[in-house]
Amino acid sequence: MTTTRLGYLLPTRDRAVHGDSELAPLIDLATRAERLGFDSVWAGDSPITRPRADPLLVLAAAAAVTHRVQLGTAVLLAALRHPILLAHQLATLDRLSDGRLIAGMGAGFPHRNTAAQFAALGVDFDRRTTRLTESIEVMRRLWTEREVAYQGRHFDFRDVTVAPRPARPGGPPVWLAGSGPALRRVARVADGWLPYPPSPATYAEELATVRRLTPALYATVCVDSDPERGRARLRASIERYYNASLERVETVQATFAGSAAATAGWLRSYTEAGARHIVVRFAVDDHAEALDQFADQVLPALRVGSTPGHPDPGVPTTPTQSAENPDSREEVRTR
């Protein structure tokens, strides 16, 4: 039997949307999440399309003041970076956190705003998926081999060594999201799967393709005793974050507003479908209050044994490797 693990997404984008540039409160939220019993703390990435604090620097600061929680990127646009530099950064962060890093990665989605972000950084948007896959291969070699020579479609170099090595043999696990045709790529190169399908039935169906991976879920929730008020709060947060209607977003993302009991029941429908590590993004303004409420009223209901046969969701002492984000039809599927 495995146990459901719960993660918390730091509101780096939300604070930027509100015009708040102070970063110390984010680190306070990371320590609060650890104290309240969450298993992991995450940070998103989008330097231009949806500007926010750099996720690796935020997680490095969180690593210095936390001791138990895993630290993850949800998700990192790895194709925007050169894999030698990114391998160096991730190895250093894994070492700083004593092997607690999860490298959630994504290729970026087919939308004009995302394409503009790649163009601004001089990266070919049309080749982002193969660039990501090759980058993962490069980074794993840099994390495990003494001197690396590589010649591929995107990268060509000789005699490169990265130091320090990651704390975990093989480097941090790489988690990818994906659906449809992207699932085969995820199954081939990832250690974990971090999708956000709006239907538990879809989750269960697609999990069959990536069953050997750590099965996770990215979900947006607003816990409110008044369902109507909760949906209004969810709408305000989603539409401010994505500049798209709630109705549009909820057709492609796992989102929910309701009481604590209803929220726990909704999340359990995903654990029953196979999810073992749930990363929660709160659609609220007061994250400290939301953390307290979730830890008191929702988290205990999710601390239950799950069906056997799935991979363990991962503890820092388990060496793994892996992942990316899915291709998608709509920009609102980015995080």
C-alpha cells in the first residue's frame, strides 16, 4: 500500500499579478507548508509570458530553511535553457537540498504568447519538444559521467564536467506532464507524470500508458464552505492568472471549488484513479490562511492507504530520473 503525498505550489505568479515583488513571504509559506505536514513545495516557471520570480532561486532559498519537504518545479521550461547550465543549476540545487529536488519540466505549448517567449530568447519554438528530450538526455549524462562528449540534433560539445554532482545518484527525478500522443514520449523518458486532466476517468485511462512512472496530479482548488462564493473566488483567481474564462480553463485543467469535505472527495476521485502525489495550487488571495485550512480540514482525509501496484511517489533517498510537460492545443493548459 502507498500513501497519498500532498504538495503545495508557491504563489510566485499570483504575487507578480498583484504587483508584489517581495519574495520573503514566499519562503515563509514554504516553511509553513512543511510545518503543517505537506510533503512537497513547488514553484512555476514562465520568465516572459507569465512573469514571476525565478523558480530555481526561490527553491534554493526554500531549501536553506526547510528540512523534510521535497522541492519541485511545476513546471520548468527546460527548452529555454542550455542543458549544461541547467544541469549545473539543478545539480547544485539538489545538493543544497540534500537530494530533495524533483525536476518537473515542460516543453511549452503551441500558442502565440508562448512562441513569443521562445523567440525573445532566441530558441526555435517549433523544435522545443525534441530540444527538451535531448536536454534531458544531456543532463542525465552530465549528472552521472565524469567527462561528457555529446553530438546531437541541438547540442554539440566535448569534455564537459559538472560539479558538484547531485546528491542523489543519477540526479533528481524528472517529471513530465502529457496527454494523448505525448504520453508515449513521457513514458519513454520520464520518472514521473504530472498532468492536470479535468476528469478522473481520463486520468485513469491515460495512466495505463505511463504506469511505471510516479503518478502525480496538478490541481487548482478553492476551499470555501459556501460553494457559490468559492466558485466566484476560483473565477477571479483563474481569470486573473490566465486571462481566460474559467469555463474555458476548466475544460482542460483540474479545478474545483467547494467545502473542505467536497474538496477532499474530489481529490480522492483522482487518488482512486491512481494519483499518488497531488500538487495543489490555491485559487485564493490569502495563502497562509488557505494552507492552514487545507492542512486542518482536507489533508487528513487524504492521508489514506491507496491501492497497491503503483510506484512509490518518491522519497529523497530513492534515486530516479526523468520528465516533461505535454503538448497542448490551448495556452491555458500552461501553468
